[in-house]
Amino acid sequence: MSQCEAVVVAVEGREVWVEVPGRAPICGSCKTADACQTGLLGLGTGPRRYRLDNRIGARVGDHVQLTVADGTVWRASLLSYVLPLLLAIGGAVIGQFAAGDAGAMTGTLLGLGCGLMLLRRGEMRARSDTNLFSLQVETMKIRFKEQQ
């Protein structure tokens, strides 16, 4: 599981918007957040916002832990690019055999449309899956000073 700290920036009904600071370390092994070239949920230097179910009763300003199941981002990226591409190519091949160039063009658009509809359906299903993303209240960190 990958984790990072986030801040609740808005509450809308049963959902919250959390903001993840730019360049959050993905694994915790980096000494500084700037040393890591990739963030928990994508590339970029600026803060990113995500909408999640508010199962913990978080309020604006609360510091929370955002946990992402291992492989979630990789699988989502793979599906987002490969599924529509394969369906578009498959539609083009079928359309080419059925009706020539015009059929290939139509088949490509139909395949791409089907891929996008399947992705949307998967997104709606993933929103209700509590195993992919979760919010947890950040525990208080206690640091002891060394005696001098």
C-alpha cells in the first residue's frame, strides 16, 4: 500500500476533496519529497486534488492519510490507454473487412466509443470499492528532543 499525507480542502455531502502536496514520496524511502521524481498519484510539481467518500467524518482542514492499494494506479493507467486502443483497432479491422475504408473509420470510432463507455462503467464501480482508496485520520506524531 502506498500512503501520503493529504489535507481536506472541501466537504460536499458525503464526499470530501483532499489535496495532496506536489511531489509526495511514493514509498517513504526518499530522504526528502523533492528527491522523488514521481508522486503517489501521478507526476507533477503542483498540488493535486481528489474527491473521495468521507467515511471517517473528516472536516475542512483535517490532515489525513490517503492510502492507495498496490498496483491500482498502474492498472488504471494500463486500462485507460490499452483498452480503448485495442477496441479501436479491432473495430477498424472488422470495419475494413465489412465495408472498406469507410467501414474501418466507422469501426474505429465505434470501438473507441465502446472502450470509453467501458472505462466509465469501471470508474463508477471503482468509486464504490473501498479497497482501492481509503482515508484515515493521521495519527499524531511525537518527537522527543535529545537531552543536552
